[in-house]
Amino acid sequence: VARRVSQSDASLLVLGETGVGKERLAAAIHAESRRSNGPFVVVNCGAIPETLFESELFGHEKGAFTGASRRHRGSFEMAHGGSIMLDEIGEMPLQMQVKLLRVLQERTIRRVGGEESVPIDVRVVAATNRDLEAEVAAGRFRSDLYYRLSVVTLTLPPLRDRREDIPLLVASYLERFRAELGRVIREVAPDAMAALTAYHWPGNVREVVNVIERAVLLAEGERITLAELPEAIATSVVDAKLEPLVEEMAANSGEFDTAWLDVPLREARHAWNAVFEREYLDRLLRQESGRVNRVAGRAGIDPRSLYTKMRALGLRKEDYR
């Protein structure tokens, strides 16, 4: 689908959780398009102060406001002939949404403090981890802009739902950091790759990047082993194998399966605690319809600690609303 989309200039909306690789996909689509020789400009809408939005996107003239000592080209002008990615588009203020819609309709921009209309030729890719249809219904996002941006919509599933991609991602980032860090790391040990594949990756692709960079730095030999992986990942294969034992024990009112005696105590305790915590929090989240503060109060823990546990256990408040 992405390859077919790359041949078009239609506006594209990319949806998915934080860290799933929306920018990576947008860059790949740009690279496969007829605009590949032009610039690819990324704008993080969540990082721009509201007062600077118009200047950042459309530029300003010298003297347009205090501190504007020279003419400044905005992101749209810099992306002329190429593509612009508006990341976290759901964070854009309503007033700015109106101005963006006009630019998309007229294909011209006007710098802040300027009178001249400047033609622009850009392909727009917007991305968000929000449910924009819900944002439209709540009045926080303009419906006309939503329909203008979502001519084509691509949804990137979280990494836990596409585990077949994990070995390819690991290989790609291993090659990247091997070159960047000057390390002779040739491969990932089979048991380490099994752990990487079994892990649920709450931070998605962004977490993969961090884990592989860390592993390349720590590796003592020519391969990445379990010793270079964070404990939560290194024990994920063991936990996956032990989960049926935990579930059977729970179903049989705590009857002890002697298979547990073949497992080190630390690993057995870790597996049991992880499964119990997930079941406990899952039931509380269901009862409270995903209201994290209420769940944290009932569980007697800080909401920030609860969010950390939920990410580690693959629980999302959105799934309980």
C-alpha cells in the first residue's frame, strides 16, 4: 500500500501509537516518490509554542515582530518541491488549523508581516497518535481539515502486533550503530533474538533503537547476547514459557505443578508477579473504564508508577474506554 501511495501527491494521514515509526514510513514514501530529489522536512507540531506556529510553518518578514531581524523562510517554503511531514498534527491549535487549511486549498503561503503570496509545491504527510475522528467530534480538530488531510490514511500497528518485523528492525539498527559506534558486532545470539522477538515493546520502534544502541555499546565480543539486554527483555522468553504454568496454577486454585522446580526461583517469581500484576491491573482498568487516576488510587500507587507498569505490561487505557 505504501508503495502505491508514494506515486501520488495526495495528502496522507499516518496513524499509530507513539514510537511505531510514522516518520520512518513517511521518509520511505518520500524516497520512493517522484519528489525524492526534493527536500523532506519534518515539523513536530507538539514542540512549537502557539505564538510561533505561523512563523515556523509559513515564515516571517524582517521586522514582522520583536526579534525578527531578518526574513525567515518557514517549513512549507523550505519543503518546496518535496514533502513536508506535520508530526503530531493533533496538537495544532484551532486557529492555526484554519490557516493551514487555506494553504492546502490555495497552495500559497504568506509570511508573517508580508503581503506577497508565495506559491508552494509540497506533498503533505500528517501524523498523529490521537484518534482524530474523536477529536473532531469533541470540537478540538476541524472536520474540513481532517478530510483534507486524510485523502489516504495509513495505520501503523504497534510493534507487538507485527513481531515478524522485529528481526528486520534489529538487523537494520545493528548495522547502523555498528558503523556509527565503530564496533565489530556481527550478529545477535539466537537466544537474545528470541528474547527480542518475545518482548512486547511498549515503546515500539523507538525503544528498539535505544535497546540496540545500548547493546552495541555494551557488547564485549562480536555478538549481542542476553547479557547486553535489559532484564525485562532478557527474561521475556522465560516468562512466555512460564505463563501457561502460572495460568494453570491460578485456574486450579493454586495447585503446585512440579514443573516449577526446574525453574530458578528468581525467574519463577518474576513470571508469577508479572502475570498477577497484569491480571490485577486489567480487572481494575475494566472496572474504572480506563480512568488511570482512579485505578492508581485503588491500587495504592502513584499514577506515574502505574503508567510505567501499564507500559511494561502492554496495557493501554484507551482499550478500556
